[in-house]
Amino acid sequence: MRAEIERLVEEIKQSVGLLRRHLDVEKSTARLAELNKLAEDPNLWNDPQKAQKLMQERTSLEDSLSGIGKVEQELEDDIGMIELGEAEGDDGVVAEAEAALKNLKKEVARRELEALLSGEADRFDSYLEVHAGAGGTESQDWAQMLLRMYTRWAETHGFKVEYLEESEGEEAGIKSATIQVSGHNAYGWLKTEAGVHRLVRISPFDSNARRHTSFSSVQVFPVIDDSIKIDIKESDVRTDTMRSGGAGGQHVNKTESAVRLTHIPTGVAVVCQAGRSQHKNRAQAWDMLRARLYEIELKKREEKAAADQAAKTDIGWGHQIRSYVLQPYQMVKDLRTGVQTSDTSGVLNGELDEFMAATLAQRAFGTPGADIEDVD
């Protein structure tokens, strides 16, 4: 085997070893067997919340264990192909197997990052809000593009997407929207996207075809379960109700009453208009409010830890985390990690894994972010 291929094989083997140790395969296998036995209990669903948590844990363990097994099998197969190709002098087979090894290395790297998603809330489902910035129709159209981007990303990963609130723009796009993304580690991945996103393009709304810069912000917070206790005084919350009719977005209910809750001490406000009744919207809004306040507390802890590592990332308004340039050239660039690509169409269609992985690695290993120059 060529030295380059041997090095690649050794790197994959080392990564698999780290994954096995992190997961503690023997302990996890025993736990999975226990969960499988519990899942066979016909009384399990008498307590739906407990059952759901158990099934989520089982799915997570199954995915992790089967993933390691799949990587090990593919590695063995690729090595076998290379040895066969070399024995028969078939350079095409060797090249094909080497390409497969490179793809396998990417898959292992992704699983290594997923193994780092061990934060208190990483395993939870996620709320994701998009808000148009100043700029009217331009920013509102950009906000809708972002919402579509995250919806496509979620669907590609097999996550469920539910629209909770959507406020349409006057001419095009949206003023704001909230979706719930449900799936394993949804919050752990999506939390890397919180911040301001900048778009530069020739405006489709400008008859003079001038370049415009638009901003929209993304907020992400976890969908918490009953194991997380967040106490909120009802006297601290103002409740407003309004009709959901009229411009409310194509995905949400327009005939029943919407509910807005405002937490007076913090100013945090949430809106839900997806339900068929005000009662359901109110209950969903309370869940969202608890999640928002919990996320604020999580962010305080993360920022303190990041400051200790000298790796704090500012995600405040006016400090964009990523720029998307469509004219006069094609470029998407992350200003925290320096990751960039000219495949703007792919990114806007939900191909975000490279950006998310780089940000996760930066946070996990405390790598200080260099001064990264924005794109024009």
C-alpha cells in the first residue's frame, strides 16, 4: 500500500478508537439491550413522556453503535479492495477505494463531532427563529431564504419541521418565523447558526439592478422536557391575544387566536399561532418561553466557559457570523472559522454541515478565532 493510503487508514483507525472509547461500547451495548427489553413492555406507553425519552435514548445508542460498526466494515472492505487492486495491477480499483477512504474519513470526523455534542441541551429538539433586519422588503426576502435553507437542512437530515409562527412581509418574504426542528441532536447542531447573517446581491426588487446588502438574524433555543425545571412567575408574564387571520404565513393557522407571551423582567417575547385553539397556542407559547429563558441561562454558562478559553464568539446584532455574496461573484464565508465555499446554491439549499462542524470543533477545542476578513 502507498504511504499516503497507509496514513489515511491509520488516521481512520485512530478516530474509530477514540469513538469507541468515548462511547464506551461495552457499557453502551449493555444499556441498549436493557432499553430494547423495556421497549417490549406493553405498559411502557402508559407514561408517554417517559416512553418518548426512553425511545430517544435507544435511537441515539443504536445510531452510535451501528455507525461505528458500519465505519469499521467499510474500512475493512476498502482495504480489501486496495489489496486486490494492487495484486491485479488495477489502478482504477485502487483509486476508487482510495476515494472511498477519503469519504469515510469525513464521515468519521462528523461522528467525532457528534460525540462532542454532550452539552446539557444538545440532544434536545430545537426552536429556530428568523427575524428580518432593517431594510424592508430586501431583508424580509432574505429572511424567507434563510428559513427555507434551514428547512431544507432539517429535511435532508431526516428531522421533522413544524411551523409555529410566521409573519409575512408587506410585499415579499417574511418579517419573522419560528419553526420547531425535531430530531436527535437538533439543538446541538443548530445552535451553531445563531447570529446575524448578511446577504449581498443584485436586488430583484430594484429596477436599477443595484447591489444591496441585507441582514437577518437567527435565534436558536432548545425544546426542553420535564426533566428541566424552569420556574416563571405568572405575574412576570404579560399575555396578549390576537386574531391569526390575514397575513400570517402559508404554513400556519389563520383562523384561530394567536398568543404572545412577554416575560417582563427580561423582555423576552414569544408568539404561537399554529394551533387550532387559543388554549393549545397558549400552552405551546409557555413551553417556548421556558425554553427561551433556559437558553439564556445556557448561553451565560457557555459564554463564561468560552471566555475562560479565550474563544468567545460575539453573536450580537451588527456582528454577522456569516456572509453570503451572490454578486458580482459567488461566495459564502463564515467569519468565525474562516470556512468558505463558492457553492452558494448548495448552501442556500441546506448544505450547512461543513460550517456547523467547523464551529462545533472551534467551540469544543477552544480554538481562538483569528481575525477573519469579511467579503465585499
